[in-house]
Amino acid sequence: MRISQRHVPRFLPIQGLATWRVPGGAVSAPAMNDPSTIRRLYGRRQGHKLRGGQQTLVDELLPTIEVPRTGALGAASLFGDDRPLALEIGFGAGEHLAAQAALYPECGFIGCEPFLNGVVGALAHIRERGLTNVRLYMGDALDVLERLPEASLERAWLLHPDPWPKARHAKRRFMNDGPIALLAAKLKPGGRFRFGTDHPVYCRWAMMAMQRATAFEWLAETAEDFLVRPPDWPETRYEAKARRLGHEVWYFQYLRRKAC
């Protein structure tokens, strides 16, 4: 890749990481558990009290499009036919998920988010746009990933996740070896994974984790490829907030290799 180090966050040693990769070098995995083994959600599950209309969305719309809590999952069981599937891991308020679903009505979109108020936001977008190709899961995306067939996803997104910036909290990040390996197993060869963040610690952590993931190829040739948001990557409210605060935002796109 023709990318200068000045375009990415400075690579500093991170507690718990014995070595880190540079071009042509080796990398060691963090000596700690990750979300695929600890299987525990952290952080808030609900914020402000729901208003009447919001509660109605939860009571009436959510049950009609909710991903089942148990059992195998697939396009036929979720959407009634064999269609391409896409997954957003932690969809925030749902604006990106809804925009993608509107752009690609022939695809089935699964959104996972443990935060009730975020789910309400997504439900509002789904109702306003009249979307019929979205299913929501209020909980851990790993619960859904584990129940999907191997090589069943065409696309996946993880946009502006909670950075868990303290070293002792790094095991809570989705961008760890276990979840990444699970995601690789569920993506079709040639499938795409997009990751976005404005947090430099999470950025460099994620880059090192993805460098260890030989199933993925980073699709970047120049700095513009990860410093400029692609046209079909709708802005989220978290990205807009980061821009208002003067933060730099990084956009990573990875290809699921056809052979590992």
C-alpha cells in the first residue's frame, strides 16, 4: 500500500499487547479475553424515559420485525425468501442502517443494538421510510452472528463503537480476535466489512487486530481511501458530532478473502 504513516494515528505501545505489526513485521495477540469469550454486555441499556409514541413503536412495530431470540437464522426465516444479507453491529440511532436499507431494497438488513433508545430511533426511521427489509435485535451482535449460516453475509458494518479507551477495558471491544474471526466465518468470500471511528486509541487497536486477521484484506491504496467517507457511506450522528468537535474520522474497508 502506498500509505504514509503520517496519515494514521501514531502507533504507540498499548498495555497488554506484547508486540505490534509494522509492514513486514510480526504481531502477537493481546494476552487477554475478548467479547467472544466473556459474553457480557457493558454500558447503558436505556437512557431517557420513552415518550408515548416511542413506547408505541416498541410495543407494536418491534415485535413484527424483531429477530428471534433463539434458533437458527437465515434469509428465509427472517425475510421469507433467499436474498443477500447484511449486518450492522451496534447501529446507534439507526440512520445508517435505514439509509442502506433504502439504497438496497433487494437485500435483507439485520441491525443489532443493545441500547433501547437506539432501537427506538431505528424503529422511527423504519416507519418513516416504510422499510420492509430490516430486522432488529436488541442485544449482543455476537448472539446473531453465531446463529447465522457460514458465508451468509454480503456486507457488515461497525461504525463508531464505544471505544472503551482504558487498557483494562480493551477486552470489551468488538474489534478483538474472537469476534473478528466469527465475522470472517459468516461473511461470504468477496464480502465487505466497513469499520469507522474517530477515536485514535480504538483506531490503532482495530488496525492491529485486523492485521492479525488473515481472512481480511484492507482495501486502501492511498490515504484518501480511509480519510474520506465513500459516497455510499451515509453519515451517522456520531460522525457528525465528532466532526463538530474537530475530531479526525477514519473509514476502513476490508474484503473477505476468497482463500486464507
